[in-house]
Amino acid sequence: MCGLSFRNITALAPMVRVGTLPMRLLALDYGADVVYCEVRIDYNVIKTVRVPEVLDTVDFVAPDERVMFRTCEREKDRVVFQMGTADPDRALIVAKLVEQDVAAVDVNMGCPKEYSTKGGMGAALLSDPDKIVAILQKLVSGVSIPVTCKIRILPSLEETVSLVRRIEKTGVAAVAVHGRLKEERPRHPLHLDHIQAAARAVSIPVIANGGSLDLVKTNSDIEAFRRASGASSVMLARAAMWNASVFMEGGPLPLEAVMEDYLKHAIRYNNHAFNTKYCLCQMLRDKVESPLGKQLQAAQTTQEISEAFGLQEFYQQIQDQLQVKRNSLQSCSQL
Ligand code: FNR
């Protein structure tokens, strides 16, 4: 198997609502090597139709017209599609659907939310290693792109080590280890010893995750986290959500510049206004009650969000470009 390598990389972690196309492009701009999309549930993805779009994106659109996954050429060799699944056959159908548009597929084995676990997905898989193996083997033998998974740790070091060894044997390209138990919340301290033990136990790349709160605040902390964890690679969720320029050498940049860069991608790729607003609010954190935060919260459309950030001219320019493109596509189709 060839393609994307997970050795010695820094990745944007999968994040529901946050990991949509604008955030992934932003992370790539700032130096992330690999970007994961938000987790998508297998039976929802199976119902989607693949649509090449006027924006130069590829959209996977649900029957109710919702875009389940939007991607573009720029990230094609860097984006990992994360799925929530509890069924090898369904997992393979999903992987086949997205295979030509993404660099790798990942299986979520850490989500503790009820919507995942009640269907046997996410962290529920951690208590069913035979199911983990069945899903991963099916994917590895069924698709031509790399397969990875993201786990949480188990109660003892021995159990964590034994799980990553079983995972390695399935032929996956890498395993991301979030160093917390499934019952633990993001504010709980990280169990670095489990990530270290996992990294020692297998020869595939281990991607260390869970360091955002205490360990990674600036770009140089990423390398320190990598070394401390003994892992090959590092994956960041919250540190990147708060300020994606943490991926940049010498980063992070001032938040205002990062928010503007984010919003430009959101405008270019016609991101859903509510999703854009949500991500910008996450970046503002405790400044969400500032005058800018209040203006942002009142905004209902991408145009209004653009106005709040003084980007109305940029917004208009992109709308004009898109209209020209639509017109030329229309006249081509009439020939
Ligand atoms: C997450 N996390 C997560 N994990 C996953 O495998 N799939 C997902 O879709 C999500 N969604 C998600 C949304 C948001 C808003 C957050 C903050 C987190 C977990 C995430 O990838 C990561 O494992 C943890 O946040 C720990 O890493 P950090 O934040 O310490 O870098």
C-alpha cells in the first residue's frame, strides 16, 4: 500500500462541526500535514450522492440536501475521512464511496457520546476488539488507500498495549491514541504513559492525541509533546480549534488574523453560515461577549458575518466570481 504517510506528521484531529472544509484548509495553510474531517456516521453517508460542484468541490449530499462532506482538490492527498461505524460491510461501502476523493479513511473508536455508543460505534467498539479487527481487516483488504483508526486508552497499560498490537496486525497505516479513558472528559489529565507504551509496542506510527489543554499552546510545544509521548506523530484538536496557526512555525498568530483567514475560506467555499458562526465563536472563546462576538452571534447569513469582520468587499468579489462561473457552465451545457 502506498500514499499518505502518517510517520512524523502533525495532524488536525477529527472534530464534529469544527472539522469542515474551511478549518481543514486553514490548518493546511498553516502547516498541518494531515487533516481529519468530522466524524460521519456510516448509514448517513451511505444515503448520500456524490456531486461535483461549481465551487470546484466534491459534495456528498444527503436526501434532505444537507452536505454531509465537502472536499476539494487542494486537500485530496491530505484529508482523512473519519467514519463512525459498527459494521464491517457498511464501513466498506462508505470507504468505497469516498475512496477516490480522500487520502485515507479512519474509524472512530473513541466517541463517548450516546449517539455513537448506543449503535455500538465510537468508544463502544473498545469493548469489542473482535469487531474492531473485523472492521479494519475488511477496510484494509477492500480499499486502495490507507486505513487508520483513533482509539481511547483502556483501564490498564497491558490492555491498551494488547489492543494496539491487535490493531497493528490488521494492516492499518497508523493508530491515533487519545490518552484518556472513555469515561474521562477533555479537562482530565492525559495518561501519557499509555501513549508511550503503545508507541513502544508497535512499529506502525502512533499518533499522540490529547495534549491541547496542558501541553500544547505554541508551535514548539508540538515537538515537545511528540518527544514526551514517544509517538511518531501528533494530532491536535482543541489547540487547533482555538487558533489553527499553532501548526505554523513560530505560531500562533494573533487571533484576528486567523479568524479572517478562516472566514475567507468559509466565503470561498460557501460554507453553511451556522457552521461558520459556530467555528468563529469557538475561536473567540471567552471573548464571545465582546462587541465583535455579539455582532457575530447576531449574524444569520455569511454576508452578515462578513460585514462583522469588515470582509464585505471580499464576500462580494467571491459572489461575482461564482456567478461568472455558473453562467459559463450554463452556457456550456446549452451548447
Ligand atoms: C472532538 N473529538 C472528536 N474525536 C473524533 O474521533 N471524532 C470527532 O468527530 C470528534 N469531535 C470532536 C469535536 C470537538 C469540538 C472536540 C473538542 C473534540 C475529540 C478530539 O479529536 C480529541 O481526541 C480530543 O479533543 C483530545 O485532543 P486535544 O483537544 O487535547 O488536542
